[in-house]
Amino acid sequence: MKKGPAVGNAVILVFFLFMLFASLGLHEVRRFGEIGSGFWPILILSLASILSAILLFSSLLKGKERGEKESEEPPSPDSIASRRRARNIVILSSVATLIYIFTMQWVGFAIATLLYVLGFIIILGERRKWVLIFSPLLVTVFILVVFSKFISIPFPRGIGVFGELSRFFF
Amino acid sequence: MFEHYLAAFAAIFQPQNLLAMILGGLWGIIAGALPGISTSMGVVLLIPFTFGMSPLTAFTILVSAYCGGITGGSITSVLFGIPGEPSAVCTVIEGHALAKQGHAARALWIFIIASAIGGIFSVFVMMVGTPLIANFALQFGPPEYFALTLLGLSVVSGISGGSVLRGILSCLFGLFLATVGTDGITGVERFTFDSIILLGGIELVPAMVGLLAISEILLEAEQPYTEYKGSAHYRGLREEMPTLAEYLEHWVVLAKSCVIGTISGALPGGGATIASFLAYGEAARSSKKPDRFGNGAVDGLMAAEASNNASTGGSMTILLSLGIPASNTTAMLIAAFMIHGLQPGPLLYSQRPDIIFGIFVAMLVSNIFLVALSIVGVRMFLQMNRLPYSVFSAAIMVLCVIGAFGLRNSIDDLYIMFACGIIGYFMKKLAFPIAPAVLGLVLGDRAEASLRRSLLLSLGDPLILVSRPISAILLFLAAFSIIYPIFKKSRMFRES
């Protein structure tokens, strides 16, 4: 039996139940004659909890049926390796994006973008030297010209030496 | 009314609006043509860049991107056999079959012209239909608006893909997200957990960019990218231009498909995909040579393309007259209206005729422009295909960041975008459709406010929702729209 969907659906149920519990305190927050702040969230979250319980139950049932039908063949080493590779790419891409967002205010948009594009294409498996050298530069310059010069979005410049450096570009 | 049209034409032909139309159309074509970027995602990515524009210029660029996206979805379908949009699946069947027979340019011409015919037809329907429906909707009070919003939310069964249950759960999640932040009526903080980032609520644009775009890039990154393998023989557009007689030969198919597309686009849960399948099916059913279908039938290609483009006018009619989205992309457009301080619906028609008539004219002109833009798009896409996928992905990721940041120039919005991106990724992994969540997020505030106002009017009596005739009818339609697909699905399941 595949545990993934059932675990996912269980997490969803727990999430909605937790939020429902959190919304119960809102129910009585209202002025005379008004419908309280908790009325709508409780309505939505109750319905969501019931439906996610049904989904969890049906996924458990389906998983059990499938488990009984399918023979217990272990996955091939190739498929395990490719699944692991895919998972690593997603984790690394997400971490890179989070670091990009976090560091943008300190090192400035231009430098952060340059490094992020380089890092992101390496994570995606790009190894050609000319792509690694030119594409981060071209993407960063293009974006700065279009969005900073023409559309005037006030990108973060960074602080200290990075701020001074950013002033050269935008 | 005539003077409104004259003013709208004068405004649309201003250089900045013409430029917006061209850029929007081209971007729409690119977004629609590339697998992994849908029309709705293309429109979402554009919304942040419209902040500094006047509302008319903003909607000119957005509706052009909408029309361009539906058209562009067929370019990769014909050339490479990859549907850029779900609505282009029928185009793959007939268009790519023609391309493989050595008639790619002919297939491209047929889809470009049929798309323009479908789009222009639906704009005329929109011009006539919107004022009629909007005048009727002026009688609406809070209960009717709540019922109308529920009808809007009921499209969830149509945009859920495989599982309606997952679609409804996704929609409820979107409705929940819309409650986060300070309650506008009582001033109470809801689900903020003492976080300053969440105090102002979840902004639409960062959330939409995260749920739709970031999640998709992460999902695409998982798979080792395979280059497009087009087996089409592209000989140049000039050599294979079809004659007028070929279109006239299939005028009945074209006319039927335009009507099917417009009606389907206007129905909650309809949209371009259902429109193209319905029209394609009808063309196959009524064809004298049904055996050609699947092997490059010109009438099949025309039907699919005229109908999916005609759906844009149908969806926009309902959006502009009632303020409810009939498709994914029009749900995104509601967010754009809100960002520009406008509320689509009957009042907009009387309060801001410049915007409404401007949108009519912009859609009409952009459908004409799209003939030329599609030709540019075909040539451009053949070149763009050489760009390494990794670089393209990174550029889109940076565009997402700029889009979310540009709203309020706030880093906090980027964290919301990132969180929504991760949530969207797991939703997709667990086969939850994203569009219903966006729909819930967009309509959530309005649904809650109108329900609370209705109950305030009736001193807490919920019967007010069903005791007024229009509200009762709308609620019935909403219930029907949710229950019917479930009933139909279970019947099909039993039969099979």
C-alpha cells in the first residue's frame, strides 16, 4: 500500500482541524446585531474538515484495495535514484529561492539575482560553460534594464558596500 | 452608447494602449504556447507590472494577453504536437496531423484565422450581452450577491480536473486563506498567529504567483527536461495560405463553433477546454467525412480553434456584467480589477463606462491584431525553442519574484509567495487542482462580506437567502452546477 497520499490527506485533515480549533475563539467577537468574525471561518473549516476526513478515509480504502491486488515488487534501483534526484532538485531549488529572498535586502537585487540565476541553472543540471557564464549576466542585465530603468521598480540595493555597488547599476 | 464607443476607440488607439495591446498579445502567445505556462499564469505574471499603468492601459494589456494565450496555446500544438494549453488538445489531434503530412503552415493559417473569427464573434456577443445582463443585475442586494458569489465558486466542479472532492477542498482552502488577516468588520486578527506579515491578509498577487507559477517551476524542475521533438514540416507561411473558398466551405462549422464557444465560455465551469471539445465533437458528428477526423480534418481544426477563442468573450461577458469568473483566467482578472480599485459587476458598467467600453474595443482590436501577432509568434517561437530550459526557468522564477515584490515593494510578500509556492507544489503532488484555491482566495472576501450583510439585514435569519426569487434561483443554479458533474461522473462510473 502506498502511504504517500494517505499521509498527505492526514496532514490536510490535521491542518483544517487545527485551524478550526483556532477559529472557535473568534466566534463571539462581534458587536450587537453583527455576525461574528468566526462565523465564516468556522463554516468553511468545518466543511473542509469533514471533506478531508472523507478523502482520507477513501484514500486509505483505495490504498488497501490496491495493496491487496498488487504484488509487492520492490522499486528498481534506477527509479529510486531518479526519485531521489528529483527530490534533491526540488529541495535545492526551494532553498536557493529562500536564500535569494532572504539575502536580497542585504546584498541587493542585482548581485542576489546574478548569483541566484547561476545557482538555479546549476541545480537544474546545466553544465555548459558558456551558458553558466553568460546567461546569469544576460538575465540580470535584461531584468534590471526593463524593470528598474523603464518600469522604475525600487529594487532593494543592499547595505554597506553592496549598496554602493548597486548604485552603479540602478 | 455610441459616444462611449467613439471615446473608447479614441482611447485604445492612443500609442501607449496600442503598445500595451501588442506586448500583451505577444506575451499571451508566448505564455500560451509554452507548456508549463498557462494563459492564467501568463495573465497573473503580467498583473504586477500593470500597477503603474492607467486602468484602461492595464486592462488592454491583460485582455490582449488573455486572447493571445488562448491563441498561442495552439502554436506548439501544431508545430510540435504539444498542447500549450488544455484547450488546444483537439488542435494537436488535427493540426499536428496536418503538420506531419507536410502542411504545418496551412494548419497554422487555419487556426490563426479561425481563432480570429471566434474571438471577434464573441466580442460582438459581449458588446450586446453585457449591458443587458448588467442592467438586470442592478436589482441585486447582499443576498443576491452572496448567491452570485456562490455561483461563481460553483465553477469549482468544472475546473477541478479529475476529482471534484479535491477541487472543493482546494476551493475551501482558498476561502480560508482569504480570511487570514484583520477582519474588515470587527477589526479582529484572524489566523495571524502574531505575525506582522499576515496582519494585512494574504495579498492576491503573491499568493497567486506562488500557487500557480512557483509550484509549476518546482514541479517541472523535477523532471529531466526533454527537448521538443517536432516532426512537423514547416515550409513557410506564404506558400500555404488557404483561400477564402476553403473557409466559406466550412462556414456552418465555424458559425456553430463560435456559438458553442461563446455559450460555453459564459457558463460557470465551462471555459475554453470544454468549448473546444464540444465544438470538435459536434463538427465530427455532423461531418460528411467523419473518417478524416484524427488525420488532419480542416473542419475539426477550425471548430476547435473558433470555439476556444469564442469562449473568451463569453467568459468576459459574465465577468463584466455580474462580476463572477466563468474561467480560471477571468478569476485572475477579478484580482486585477481589485488591484486597480475597481469592482467588476453591474455597477462598474454605469460608474466606469470608459473601462467597460475600453475593454470591448481592446478585445475587438486585439483579436484582429492577433492575426499578425500570431505570425510573429510562430517565427519567434521557432527561435525561442533554442533557449536552454534551465535559463528559461530561472528567468521565469526571477519574474515571479519581481511580480510579487512589485505590488507593495515588500520583501514580506516574497515570503508569502514562497510559502504559497511550496503549498502549491504539494497540492499538485497530491493531485489537488490549484485553480479552485485561487478562485476561493479571489471570491472569499466578497462571499463573506455579502453573507454577513445579508444576515445583518435579516437579523440573523438565513431564510433571507432563499426567500428572494433571484437569490433562490442563483443558489439553485450554484447547487446544480456543483452537484450535476458529480452525479454525471458517478453515473458514468456505474455504467463503465
